[in-house]
Amino acid sequence: MSDAALGALEAQAYQHLISADEGSLDLALKELYAVDGKATVGLEFAPGVLLINGSLSFADLAAAWAEKPPIFVRHVAPVQSVLTLDEGADWRSLVALVAAEEILPHLDPSMPFSVQSRIFPHVAFKPFEVNQLIAQVGVEQFGLTLDVRQPEQVISVAVRSEAGEPPTFYLGASPTAHNLSDWAGGMRRFAREEGQISRAEFKLLEAIDIFGLELPARGTALDLGAAPGGWTRVLRNFEQYVTAVDPGDLDPRLASDRGVRHKRMTAETYLDSGPDPFDIIVNDMRMDGRDSARLMTSYARLLYPHGWALMTLKLPELKRESILEHTFAILRNRYTIAGARQLFHNRSEITIYLRPLKNPSAST
């Protein structure tokens, strides 16, 4: 979908759906207001999901966030057509008609597409029913190629209804890259695997996906605060040789893995032991973000120039923005902050992607 086609879909009054963690919605709105100071909140579809009335087109909003990606806005989608049903109306025929007349003609037939629907309370049908309906119209009437795994353009649909009222459909189409996530609402899902140690594994898997991280063939990885070993298990599944540092016990299933070396000590003690460099350093420890950042800057000298690091930053209830700014300032002494996002599998925290500086400053 070209920017010209996207622009043709948008009316004079621009509307978008933004999604964020409910506890960080205030910070997500600040990120929105920073690029569109005239934006206002229209409706709340669900906690963390808002309909926005903006002064910027979706293309302009996406361009601003492509230059400086938001941390707390997890997903954004345009609203280019609104359909409110009458009582007893056949939603299938009407949605198919609106999609065929107002949305699908603007998609690029050379690019695979997908339909992503979210259904909010008091709606009787399911998301897959909407997805299948619109996808079938796209394939059969417009010759589009459906690819739900790697779409390059997405039709986003949100359906909401007040109790006892007919549903309203909000539809829009956009290049997948403009949505900040290629999952509906940014809700990145993973199937639970046999042998999974903890749900924290999903955070690392999502970060690898969102930041497009490449893991070297049979590389060396350092997992700080590793117990019980969820992130260690993920790194081993990517064929990394892992040094797991933690005074606590690792899951017994890792004990027989010769690719795991458990250092039963604190991260500070291990640093003083003169360890060798690593391709990857990860840190999911529960500690003050600024202290965690200082620890990561101390470890920066152990990261190969081609390597990368990943850490989670726990956000306190108070002074979140000032602590976030201070933490970033500490990290920038030794790293380039290559990405920072509140991922779907984060809770009161964000995940930070770091690359080593070529010429770091002398102070931390």
C-alpha cells in the first residue's frame, strides 16, 4: 500500500486506534501528544485501547513514529470507515459491502495482506468470523494474496457495542510496518512449549522478534540474574553457549545441558572474576533501573563490538519519566540505545535493546 493510496482512504477528520498497557496509558498519550498536540481521546474501547481524534493523518503519524519510535504505544491503526448497524441488520453482508467499496480497492495487489480484528464487549460474533469474511472478499473479488503470518498490509477492524445496542465497526488499512506491531493490538502471542521454565521466556522471544535481533551461530551469551533459567533456555534454543550468573538455583532441566555454565554468584562478583567477552548479554533482574543500568555499563567492556545487550527496566509507580531519563543517560555512556519498548509480555517494565559504543565516555 503506497502513501498515496493510504492518503486516499483518509478523511479530513483523522481517527486512529492506539493500544498500550493499561498502567502506562498516560505515558502513551504523552507520546501521541508529542507528535500531534491537537489530538483528543474519543472513546475508550477497553482498558488501554482508545479511539483518537487527531489532526495528523495516519501516514504522517506513522512517519513521525518511524523517525522516533514510541516506547509505550504498542500498536496503532487507522480508522477510515465507520459502520454502525441497525437493529437486526445482517452484519456479514454490510461489512463485506463496506470493505469491498471503501477499503479493499486501495490495497496493493502485489503485496500480501491480512485482516486483524478485535472484538470488544457485548458483541456476539468472534474475530475469526470477521477476518474470514473480509479476507474472502479480498481474495475472490480483488485477487489479493492472503498471508496471515507475514502480511505487508493489514486491514484492521475493531468492533464495539454498548449493552443492548447493535455493534459499530471501525475499519482501516495500512502498511504493516506503520502499525508498530504486526499483531492485532500489538498482542504478540506465543504457544507454550514443552519444557518451558517460566513465562519470562516470552519477553525474550518477543524482544528478539520486535527488535529483529540476530543471534550468532553458536555464539556466547551471558545471562545476568538467570534463575530459574527461562532466558537461558531460550538462548540455548538459539544454539548459544550460555553463562548463567545467579546465586540461586537453575531449573534442574538445565543441569545436564553442557552448553550451560552456571556461576553461582552475584553479577558483581562474577565481573570481578575476569570473565571473557560475550556476543550477547541479557539482564532481567528485578532491581532499581538506574542500578541495573550501572551494572550494564560495567559489563559493556565484555561485549564484543558486533554484539548486543538486552535488559528489562522495572518502572516504579512514581517518577517513572525522570527515572527512565536518568537510566537512559547512564546507559548512553557505554551503549547506543537501539530500541526501547513496553512489549506485550512486559508488565510494569520496558525492554531496552543496546549496542556497544565504539568510543565510550570515561564516566558511568
